[in-house]
Amino acid sequence: MEIFGIPHQAFLGQIMLGLVNGAFYAVLSLGLAIIFGLLRIVNFAHGAFFMVGAFVAFLIGRDLGIGYWPAMILVPLIVGFLGVVFERVALRRIYRLDPLYGLLLTFGMVLVLEGGFRVAMGSSGQRFATPEALRGVWNLGFMILPIYRAFVILVAVVVCAGTWIVIEKTRMGAYLRAATERPELTQAFGINVPVLLTLTYGAGVALAGFAGVLAAPIQQVSPSMGSDLVIIVFAIVVIGGLGSVFGSAITGLGLGVIEGLTKVYYSEASTTVVFLVMALVLLLRPAGLFGREEG
Amino acid sequence: MVALLLSPAIKRSLLALLLAALVAVPFVPEIIYPIFVMKVMCFVLFACAFNLLLGHTGIVSFGHAAFFGSSAYITGYALRDMGLSTEIAILAGVLFSALLGAVFGVLAIRRQGIYLAMITLALAQMVYFTFLQAPFTGAEDGMQPIPRGKLLGLIDMNSDLSLYFLVLASTCGGLWLIHRIVNSPFGEVLRAIREHEPRARSLGYAVNRYKIMAFALSAGLSGLAGSLKCVVFRLASLTDVHWHLSGDVILMTLLGGMNSVFGPAIGAIIISALRHYFDALGAWVTVAVGLIFIACVLLFRRGVLGEIDHLLATRFASRRIVKEQKNAQI
């Protein structure tokens, strides 16, 4: 069986790969959008915290013998804590300034983290073993599906849905939405907005760290693993519209698939297709697919 | 302000002194390495060209490496594969990057501020991948060795001395042009857009056209810097188009001070020197550059030149107040 002249094995395989990439895009752009929504800061360091997440998982596995499953809980906590410290020490001081300073400050953080890990761990990639329960493949009859990749997609969907529920259905989420709309008024109601900002940054960054743990068994764990990814995620957030938390997650998954399909039909363009889509969206709908028009 | 505090005569003689020192450089290679000075001049031009957008129009582009790098590649292609003479190769690079800048401008100015920065970053990444895959760029290895060619088909650029003066003349020409642009009526309009865009628009200026023009000019001059670097090092590589370089040029500008014409030049000198003299420390340099970035944003946003200005200005102001108080008492 062939689909547009491509064997359907390859076709489905690439869609699968696309979905896996899309899962990472979705989790990362979700965190980016939450942070931007409340703090008005475009967190350039998001990719770097993703990298830190993968490295922490690798290091605690190697040196402390902590396995994959505890790492899934521990690593986001550690990365989130780093984020909290960074917010308290540095980010906090520039909220009153133009948001561009936030971009520049977090860019400086990228250099510090990437350079630091390069000094400590070298530039080459480290291998991280897939947990035993998730090794092997499922033969679905029409295609071979590595179990770990299916797991990544599932977890990403669960995490995105869970985040959505927290934001929409819980008291904490209500505070978050209120502070996003009217920070001063929310503060006047006796809600501690500065602490909320700190926690939000920590949580957003923890999501990035979590994505890092997910990625560790698939990708090489190296200091530069997050740096190209973060720019794709930026493009996705522009396409989805920065105002919309959920829109960017959906856009992430969708673009992963588009990227996969491009690999099948015209592989030379697969690295640029996301940016092409971004240019197109900007021409037709400058505010993004799910975004509202604002400055 | 420093500019205001110094008399034109002092300024002119300082400039002459600097120029004389630069002319003397290739004759005293034991004091300072001429190739390094050429590299610094390229980055000085790059940072000042970038500041046309950042400081004078209020547009943050996070994709300037695309202009610098693509111009380097085009110049390299013209020299190596087409065998053109040096000045035509450089001109081709400049034209290409100016055009690319206009395209970036048309797309990016559909949004503002932070969105615009992200869009330029994404577009530049697209350029990066295009050059990674184009057949003539040598992908990860870069394009090398590129012959330096002959200027006007006559002067052999393989002599470091003639090359040095080509780079010096081009850099001075570029900087002079930037100075002229900034102090022209066109530059005034750009500043008006920076300060209050709706007002500039209501005064009847075609704001978008001005912005795209500023993009193209800034990109073209950045391209000149890239072409020169390509000729000097006989190399065009992916580091020239990588977004780390876009970040570097922002840092240079921020560090030097973006509210002046030549502040970014000081930033460019500091960062290039840091990278050159501490190269042996490897990734530690990246960490240091990151820390400088953070310090710049948190502590001295005016930049080196801006802070000096501020210091002088407050001192003069307080002295004047003391004087006035004395007069008042009498």
C-alpha cells in the first residue's frame, strides 16, 4: 500500500516521529506560554532548562543510582527550584522594564548554563538508557511502534491536559488567570502576586526539565541539545499566538506532524518548514492562530 | 553627553589620533596582531550597523547573524566559484544582505517588540538551515579556503598590508555612513518612530516604509562587516550565521551603550578582546560572556559609554548647582 507514492510504513513512521517531536514542542511551548502570560517574559532559557533536566536525570542516574521513574518526579523539582532561585535573584529586578530585557537576561542565562555544562561535561553527547519496562516495540500489524515513543506521546498529552485542568479548574489556576489579567487588582484582593510569579516561573521551568527527562533516552544528552529546540518552540509560540496557553500546545503537536510529513516528501525542507509556516501565518494572521491582537 | 562636553577641536584631534594609531598598526605587529585588529574592525562595524535598528529605531532584531553570515557566504561564492574581483564580491554580499534585510523587515514589522525579536530569530534560523544544506557552503566544514582576489583586478589582496587598508577604509566608510544616516532628517524620523510611533504616523510619515528601510540599511552594513571578515579569514562558516552571533552583537551594543552612535564600537572591542585573549579557557569564556550579559541587563543598562556620560553629566550638574547656590548667597 502506498500513500502519494510513499510506502505507508515510512509514512506512518514519520508521522510517529513527528508526533514525538511535537510532544516535546507541546510541553515546552506550554511552559513558555504560561510564563509569558503572567510574567511577560519570553524565557529564552527554556531550552537550557530542558537541557539541565536531561543532564540532572543522567547525573543522578550515574552517580546516585536513582532510576528513571524517581527521576521523573525529582528532576522537575530540582529544575523548578533552580528556576525559583533565578527568578528571585535576577528576573524579579526587571519586571518594570521593557520585556526585551527579560529576553536578554534569560539569553545570558542560556550562555551561563550551556557554557557551564560544556566545562563540566564536555561537548559530546552522553547516552541515557531507556527504562526496562519501556524497551522493545509493539508490532501493530501495519507498523512497528517503539514502546518508549508511544509512552512519550501519551505522557505529553497527559501533562498538557493536566496543566490545562490545573489552570482552568483549581483555585491556584484561578489566581493565576486573575493575576495574568489584572495583577494590581489581584494583589489588592490579598493574593500574594510576587510569590505567584516566582511559583509560576518555577513551574514553567519544571515543565521544561520534565521534557528533558523524557528526551534523555531518545536524544543524546549534550549541552547544546536545547539551544536549537528553543528557537523552534519560539516559532511555534508565534504561530499559536503568545496569548493562548492551550493553543500553543496544540500548535506544537500539529507542527511536529507537519515536520514529519515534510521529511517524507521533501526532506531538505524539514528543518525550515516550521519557520516557513510562521512566515505564512504572520502574513495572513499576524496575531497567531489562537492569539488576540495586542502590542 | 561626552560629545557635548568636549569641544569640536578636541574631538577632531582625538579622532585624528585614533586614525593615526590604526594606520600604524600593521607596521608594529609585535605590539598588536593586525589580523586581530581587522577582526575587531569588522565587529565594530557590525555592532554599529546593528545599533541603527536597536538604538536609533527602537527595533530589537535577534537575527542579525543572518545578514552578517549570508553576506560572508555570497562573497565567498563570488570569490571562489566565480573568480570575481574583491570589491565586486563584497558588493554582491552587501546587496544580498540588504535585500534579505528588507524581506526580514517586511515580515517582522507586522508585530512589535518582543514578538518582532522572536520573528527575526526564527527567520534567521531558517537562513541558517538553508546555508547548512545549500550545495556550495560545505555544510559543517564551512567554505574554505576562499581566495582573497584582486581589488579592482589590480591590487593583490593576499598581501596583509593592502588588505588591512581595505578593511580600515571600508570600516571608516561604513561608520561615516552610519554617522550621516543617524544625523540626517531620515535619522530624525527613525528616532521619532522610536519615541512615539503613533505620533510619527499621525504626522504623516510612512512608518512601515521607514522601518523596512532601516532594516535594509542595517542589514546591508552588517553584510559589509560579514564580507570583510570572510575576505580576511578566507572562510565563511556556520558560526557566522548562528544565532549565538546575533546574541553577541546585541551584547556588544548593550555593553557599549546603545544611545550613542559609536558606543557599540566599545562593546565590540571589549567582547572581541575577551574572546581573543582568553580563547584558551574554552567554554569558560561563554560563561563569562553570559555573566556580563546578565550584569549589563541588571546593573548598567546604559552601557559603558552611557554610564561614563551619566557620571560626567551628574558631576557637572552638581557643580553647576553648587555654583548657582553660591551666586544666590552673594
